[in-house]
Amino acid sequence: MHGAPGSRVIVTTRDEAIARMMKTIQSHNLNCISNEDCWSLFLDHAFASRSVADADIKLKVIREKRCFAYCAILPKDYVFQKKQLVLLWMAEGLIEQGDRMEDVGEEYFQDLCSRSLFQSSSNGGFMMHDLVNDVAKVVVGDTCFRLEDELTASNKEKARHSSYIPGLVLSFKYYNITELPDSIGDLKHLRYLDLSYTDIVTLPETTTSLCNLQTLLLNGCYRLNKLPSEMQNLIKLRHLDMENTYAGMPQGIEALKSLRILSDFVVGKGNEEVGITALMNLKFLQGALRISRLDNVSNASDVRGAILLDKERIDYLVMEDGDRGVLEMMKPHGNLKNLTIWNYGGQSPASLKDLVIDSFRPARKVCAKLEWIAERFDNNTSLESIKIGCLPYLKSLPENLHMLTNLHSFRIHKCPSFVSFPQGGLPIVHLKSLKIIECEKFEVLPDNMHNLTSLQELTIKNCPSVVSFSEGGLPTTHFKELTVEDCAKLETLPDNIHNLTSLQNLTLKSCPVSFPEEGFPINLTSLCIDKVEICNPRLIGVCTGSPLSTTSVLQVDVLGRLGARNTKWPSTVLGRLTSLEKVSIKRGCPGVVSFPQDELPASLTALHIKGFEDLKYLSNRGFESLSSIEFLILDSCPKLASFPKNGLPPSLLQLCIRNCPVLQQRCEKGKGQESLEVARIPYVEFE
């Protein structure tokens, strides 16, 4: 722990034993807070600036209290999801019946969260503090019990909720079962049935006798291949979760007019299976919906009417395997927040925030022959993110791409036919991230790159046809990270790279770029150079022009890989990096016998040297300034025979020697001249 002079650490605990264990001074036992102060604190937290008289605390608070009290049935430290708990409240009748049950349940949940009765867990769910769990048990009294608790018979007389007895709720989640008995149909009052992640193969036909069932969860039932034929009898079913389940849609699903959540709709083939038109009657669907096997729609004219236009509460939509004509007939509504499309080209809704177009799907045949997405993004000012990938025939993007004024992120990958951006370039106002990956024919960045004043990150990877950056260079204001990898024809960096004062991270890998004579920007904190020709006189000029005084990490790989045989490695470069902490130098210049030939920065804590084929000894001058070095790795230097004459720095804590046979032999105890030097280092490893 680090703190300013005079800092103190205060430890609070409810356990006296912990206080005794931590005690360095006398413990202070706090008295109970007074009733008046307690009430004042409660009012301030619960009502803020409002008075109790102004708060609507009657019926709603009573219902929220019942929902909170029900949570006493949950074990302490149990992590739950919001959707899971709301569905349980609905099944137990704790939320008033109506069309908006899910919305009301979510409101109750948010209210309880805002009062700190629920808190976020580290894995994305929610949990109750153990003291809050105790409060819930006090509130619920004897109307709820768990068999794990030690209770007398008198405690169970008033019980209404049990963690085991199936009445309204029944869960077999993660149970090792393959079938349900036919008697499941006798549970006439059952409202919630969870069979997620079981090995069940079929559901008994008697399941359709559960006339009060609201929620049926089949997520992850990979072996389930068929649903009961009379599913239309489940007239009160509101939630059907079939994510990661491969069963087709049951006949009569269009009669489930109470259905609110349908995770997946699999389009059937022919008259014997459920077709796409069955979706038309499910008018109240909301949340997320995935529609797959749209390739089973034989003709776009079979899609009569707008399938999705009236389903305005669907926020997240995934459509798979359909051609352009079919998906355009689907006509998603304009309130979508997220749209993911596999194997499709068409027009996006006006209020869409995230657009994903990708032809790759695991375990599916890639059949994308999409050459263009749309001529224009019409009237779309809400789009914030675009991801386009795995479209081998895509050649162009919409011509008005630059008019997406709210676009924050653009990524295109694995589009080998894509050549360039539209003439208008990219939107200049809010774009922060641009990534171009594995686009073999892509040649040049847009001319307006220097005008992208919000741009923070640019990544270009595996684009072998890129020759240069645009003439105007890159924006100088907020630009922080530049990554260029595997661009075999790229010979120069942006002309104004030395003026990019906000640039912090620069990565160059497998590119024949030459370094700018003006130098790099002064605020770099990380510089990675991998498989780049840097053994040339210009590198000295690079660091003469800008000392990179704040750089903390430097990686250099394949010096002189194009055949330059410079016997003097310009280690003067490193000496100027006065904040450098870690250096990795791999496959050094052929002919280098001694390394380094100049002083290294005193700030260095870790040094990795690998692949110096002709290196024979570590120089005195280079190591004598390393007062802070703690880790040293010497790897694949077959001729290396000795440490510096004055020894290794006393700060060294760990030494690793790999594939250096001559040096390793000299380090063996009692045999080599270097053995005494190795003996004083706390941790030494040979490989």
C-alpha cells in the first residue's frame, strides 16, 4: 500500500475477532445510532429531497415489500439475474396481472436496487448483502422457509413459499435428467418451469395441460429435438426461451398471443413445418429475437405483409440465412437498438444504433455473395457502431457514409474485395475508432482522415495492398493509438506523426516502413517495433528529434531482417528513453558481438535479449547504469560466453538463460567462471 505522509488506514468490522487480529492500537466500539438519527438517515436515503407526505408509498410500496420479502428464500451470497427474479415474482403472483407485468417487475427491481437492497456482483448479476438477506427474513416472518435452515414444526405452519415444494415454480436447471414424467401435467397451477441445460430429449404431451404456465425455459437443451404438438393450449405462456436449443417451432405457436419473450424463431421448410408468417400474430414480442433459417423461405412473395414492422418493443434483432429480398420484406421497425445480420444486404432502420453484417457463422455454410450493402444510409442519424466482416465479394460501402453524424465506431474485416471508402470519406464529428483488418485489396485511407477530430484509435492489419497514408496525415488532437501490422507495401508512416502530441501507443509489425526524420511524438508511452527494418541511420535521427522521454515499454524484433549487416546496434536510442522500464530485443543485427555498446537508461527494470547469433559478451558500459533492473532474460544466443566484466547489477532478482549453451556451461556450479556471479542472484532458471 502507498499513501502520502500522514495517511492513516481505518479498518471497520462487525467481528470482534477480526478487530483483535488487526489491532495495532486500542479498538473503538461504536454505540448504536439513536432512533432520531437513524430515521433521519433513512429519510435522506429513501426520499432524498422529497418529503414522506409527497411520496406515493401506498400500494406500490406494499407490493415492492412483498417482492423484497420473497427474496428471503434465496441463500446468502446467491447471485441472481434481474430477468430471473422478475419471472419468479410473476409466477408467485407478487406482480399484479396485466399486459405490463414484465415492465412493472422491472420497475420494482430498479426501485429495490436504488435503495441498495440489491447490489451488483462481480460477474454481472446481482446479490443481496448478508445483512439485507437477514432483513428480508425478518420481513417475511414465518411465511417462507428453506429446508436448509433449522426450523421447528411451528415455524412451518404459516409458510407460503418453500425452496423445494413445487407449486407455482419448478426448476430442474442443470439437473442430470433426460425426460419428464407424464404426471407433470397434473401441476395445474404451475406458472414457471425451468429445464435449462438438461439432457432432456422430448417434452411429454401432458406439458400442454399446464394452462397457467407463464414461463418455459429451455436454454441449452442441446438434445431436445421436438416440442409438444399442442403447444397452442398454453394460452398464458409469456416467456419461451429456446436459446442454444435446436428444436423446431411447434405447430400452433401463432396462437400464443400472450407471448412476450421468444428468444428464437426457426423458420421451417414446406407446409409441414412452421413458416415465417406465424410471427405475424405474435404482436406483443419484446426484448431480443433471433430468426434463423430464413433460407427456408422459398420466395420473397411468400412473406405477405410486414412481419416485424408492428413489433416496436423488439430492441435486439438477429436475422440469419436470408437473401436480400426476403429480409427486406421483413421490414424491421424503426426503434431497433441492435441489429445483427448474417448473409444479408439491405437498408438499415433509421433509429438503429448498432449494425453488424457478417457472413460467418460457426457450423453453418458460408454463402455470402454480397457485393454492396446499400446505396445510401437513408435518414439514419442514430447509428453509433458498424461492424462488417467475412464478405468476400463486398466491393463498396454506401456513398453517404460520411453523413452518419453520430457514428462512433467502424470496423471492417475479412472483406478481400473491398478497395476503398466512398469519395465523401468518413463522418468527421464523433468517430473514435476505425479498424480495417484482412482486406487484401484495400489500398488507401480516406482523404479526410486529418479532419476526424474525435478519432482516438486506428488499426490496420493484414492489408498487403496499402501503400501509404493519406496526404493530410492523421488528426492531431485526441488521437491516442496507432497499430499497423502485416502491411507489406506500406513504406512510410503519416507525414505528421511527430506532431501527434496525444499519441500514446504505437505498434508497427511486419511492415517495411521507414522512420520519419522528424522523430516520434514526445508523449509516447508504449512503442512496439516487430519485424521491421530499423537498422538504418535514420533511427538515430528519430530519437535525436524526439527523446520519447515518457516511453515505458519498447519491443524491437528482427533488426536488419532485410539483410543489413550493421555491426553497431544504435543503443544510443535507448539511452534517450529516460522513462523506459521494459525492453525486448529479438533477432538482433547479424555481426553484433557486444551488447549494448552504449549506456541503457537507469529506469530499466526488465530486459529480454533473444536471437543475437553472433553475440559473445555483455558489455560493461551498457550494464553499469542499470541500477533498477530486476529481470534479465538471455535467449538463443549460441556464442554468448560471459557477463559484463564488472558483474551483473546488484539489483537483479531473476535471471533466465535459455538456449545459450556456452554461457550455461560456464555458469554451472564450481565449473565455470560465471558460477559465482549466478550464485548471488535469488532466482536463476536454465532452459
